[in-house]
Amino acid sequence: MATSDFDISTVIDQTPLFSQQWYLNNFGQTGGTPGADANIIDAWSTATGEGVVIGIVDNFIQHTHPDLNDNFDPLLSVGTLNDPFNIYTDNHGTLVAGIAVGEGDNNVGIIGAAPDATFASLPLLNLNSPFLSLPNDFFNPSSLLSHRNQEIDIYSNSWAPAENFVNLEADLNAIETSIQVGRGGLGSIYVFAAGNNGELAGNVNYQSVTNSRYTITVGAIDHNGQQTSYSNPGASLLISGYSGNEETGITSTDNISGSNGDFINGTYNPNFSGTSASTPLVSGVIALMLEANPNLTWRDVQHILVETAEVNDSSDLGWVRNGAGHDVNHNYGFGAIDATSAVSAAQTWQNVAEEVSVSSGRIDTNSAIPDNNFSGVSSSFTVAQDIDLEWVEIVFDADHSYRGDLEIVLTSPDGTESILAEQRFDSEDNYDNWVFTSARHWGESSQGEWTLSVSDEAAADIGIWNSWQLNFYGTENIPQAFNPINDSDSNSETSLDTSIYRFQSNVTPGTYVFVGEAERQNINRNFADSFNEEGVAFRVGSEPGEDLEPLYRFQSNVTPGTYVFVGEDERRDINRNFSDSFTEEGVAFYVYESGSGLGQDFSRFHNLDQPGTYTFATGAERDNILADFPNFVDEGFAFAVDV
């Protein structure tokens, strides 16, 4: 089967257990909430994972299973040419594989999220396995995580280290290497299970691989779209995928052996659960994204998941909207995986700009942490640089005889909090320059005052906070070069009292620019030959207010000197999909929302003689353009202003 041959009705008919796969199509068959699923059916009309390779870092997989055998690549796999399946019976890897790459459409059993993707088996060294005689470096994570990183696109990891706060340096180095050189320099994609210690105060920030900015860490939600009891939360949790709970499980491929111990054609298990199950689901969706757009970098994949995640369990009080307008939750990351939205976004996605970083350097605190005191102690640092954030790292160093007493919280200039560590049962001592990571400030600016607060929330043990450091990663913010607003007395929250003037281009008649007083004077003084002032076009607000929203000005790179003004949604679309054609110049002014009943609605007209150039008009001028100038297309009401 190939993507071009995929017919959903036929596939469902020829996948006998599809109705049990509520995580792909939830119509309430398990008593859960209809629609609480990965929204994947429509995505399959665009991509099925064809041409994408998922490396499954897990136990040995029964690749002869009839729902796995056609998608298995032995040449990219490790230690599978002579697998002695008769003496190895752990089924975890086979269960994981089915969720990601189950073939479906073969009248046998289930279908995976990416039914046409290829998979490589990358078996971890298991202390209970008979393969201990094999070289350890052949089966340990650090070698597997960079294995064949030009051919393997995605590394799906449904495992976690045994201990908290252990720096798996070799594993992290392997990941960072493949981030830099994997997939021809686009970067390998690493997907990790959040872990299943939620009932024991587990947290993704306590494990080095799930705490890394290079990895996509996946939580687990159930058939109601709610957090499972076992799923680890945390500030570095990026997204959630569906998995089983106490009521219902995930149906996937399973091992089976004959009476003599030889493995024969596989069977199916309806009771799989854990973040081990939610992770390959997300890995499969990413495979669909990479088929839809093979040029996505590892950072592009993260951006798309953040942008397209669905707010699940909306009644949960943990949801906050960060300073960039992203909804984020300590338990869910940015929300539930939405395959159709992610694939749709991937199709037209423009690669994000080059990554930039800023560091505060070490900030020495040398502060005693008050024992059994929820107020604690804090330290602040002001950042001058303006980065559009993706990840924030916090390097934390403290001497403490019972580190589980400490709660550690980072607060951004926008007021968004990242809870990095919580009070818990953890009798180990000290934080030895542990690098906490947070995705919760995604899209916010690095500029401003950042505060780290540390409190000791249990009695008897004391400690010293030695130092901390901030590391910021993201893209450089475009300077706010355009600033027509300079009326010093503009302080009303809702009145529009700043004049905007319209100039027509003498070089390209029919194209216009709109400017404030300062830029108006500059044009009349220095560019009078090129522009003709037509007077006050309308009046706008100089500051945000209760009834106001910002408009952003973009200059056309195709026709320099021509501009368009857009709201927040269209701004994101231009920056994402048309950045080669337009350059954002920042907030131009504040206006009433079109149709708000406040002010007078202005229409935006697109000049077909000069594609990508626009003018704005209302009243009689709007009627005149509609009647006499067919080269202008009315794009509808753009905003409301005072005239």
C-alpha cells in the first residue's frame, strides 16, 4: 500500500480490529469521549509515512508478525538477522512497533499511525536477556541513538533511565551529534516517553533525556482526553498522546510462540498502556509530517507540534496562556497530538530561522534556603537580548541534605511560571549543576526580568543555593523598526486619537503606504518625489486597550516600498509561509476589531496589477473602488477605526 493508493473505507474494512483502536478513531466504543483521539483519518489522505524510517529503540521485536513484516528493514536494524525468538519472549517492543507502523489493510488485525513507514529494530541491552554475551556497546542506548542516522529519520524511545538526576552523558552526546548531522543536516527526530511514575511524583525534568531540548517528550492521556494517573508531568513536556488507563487499553501487535517455543504468526494485545504506548503514536504522526514535507528540520517538527496541539481536558485548572498566546499545561505540555492539523501545517511549512542562543552566565547566589518555609528565596536576572524563545535551560546548583524538600520555579517577564521541581520523597542530596529545561515559554521574548524562586517545603533538612544560570534558545526577533506612533498624550485605553496618513506612490500608482506623524514628516522632507500625501486616512490607538487589537506592518520584498497591515492570525501565517515575500516591521498601531460595532469598518483591497500590494478604504471611497476599479479585489473588512 502507498499513500496514493490509500482509501480509508477500504482500509477500515480490511483492518478487522480497527474498531478497537479508539485512539485513532474514538466514537465512544470504550465508554470514553467521542473525538478524544489522534484525529488521524483525514491525515492519511495526505500521508501514510511512505519513505520515512522509524527506529524503535526497545526490546527485540517480532518482525515476522504479519502486521509488521512488510514494514521491517533488516539492513537498518541491529542484531536481527538471526534473532533467537524462541528464547526471548518480552513483548514490549512488538507492542510499541504496532502502534507506530502496523500495516493494516491486510485482513489481519490493526493499523499503525504510519502504516507505510519503514521501521528498524534497535534493541536495548536487557539485563534479563540471553544476549549479555554480545558486546555491550552494540546494544546500549548511546550507540543505538545515532545508529544509521542518515537513513533513520525518527528514533522512538519508550524507555527511561532507572534513576533520577543522572546525567546520561553518552546518550545525550549521541543525540546532539545526530541533531547536528542526522538526516543530511536537518537533524534526527527524538521522541521519548515521559515515564510512568506520576503517582510517585515523577517528573520529566528529573531525567536527562526527557529533560533535553533536543527531544520531544510525550505524556499520556486516556480515552476521555485526560491525564492518566501514571503519566509524568513537567516543564519540558512538549505534547501528549493517547494511551490506556484502568478502564481500557491500547490494542496492538503482540508476540506469540508455539508449544516448542518457536515464534509463529503474531497475535494482538488489547491491554497495552503507559507512556510507552503514547510515544510511538506521536512518532507515527511525525512520520506522516515528514512524508508531507521531507525538508522539515528537527526544530520545525517541534514548532508544528506546538502550533497544532489541541487543548484537551479544557476544564483542568493547569492550563495557562503564555506571553506568546500558547496554551500550555504542566500535565499535558501544549496539548493532545492532532495528526490532521500537524500534517496540514507541515505541507506548507517554511523552515524556521537559524537558531540563536543567549546565556546569562553563572549567577552566584550563595543564599541559605529557609527551612520549612514556602516563601523561600529568589534571585532575578534581566536579559537585554530579544530572542523569540523555543527552549529555556536553567542550570541549578545547590547543596541540600534532602533535595526532595525543594520546589524550584522560574517566572518569565510575561509572568509565565515553569515549575521545575516539586516537593516530594527524594532523600538524595544536592543539585549538582542540574540542567532543568522548560518549553513553557515558547514564543515569548527573552527580554526582561527572569526570576528563579527556591523554597524548602518540609522540615528538618537545610541547604544552600549556590548559583544558577539561564540559557535561551530560539530565533532572533525582528527589530521593531516601524513606529509611527509618537503622540505623547495618547493614553486612553479605548479611544483612537493618533492620526495615520496615507501616501500614494508616484513610482507605482495605485500602491500606498500608511504612516504616523514622524514618518509622515520624513517622507515629505526626503521622499516627496516618490510619494504624494493624501491626508489623514484614519485615527488609531497608540497603546493596547480593552477593545483594541494590534495590527502589524509587513513590507513586500517583491515590491519594496509597498506594505500590508494584518492581525495576529494572518501575521503568523505570513511569517510561517510567506517570509520570503514579506518582512515584518512590528506593531504598527492598535485598532478596533472589524465588526465590533466600534468605529468605522475599513476594507482591504488587493491590487491585481501589483500582486502583494494593498490599500484600505471605507465609505464612498470603498464604493468607488468596487464600482470603477476591477483591478482591486475587496478582501473584506480588515479593521475598525475612527475617521
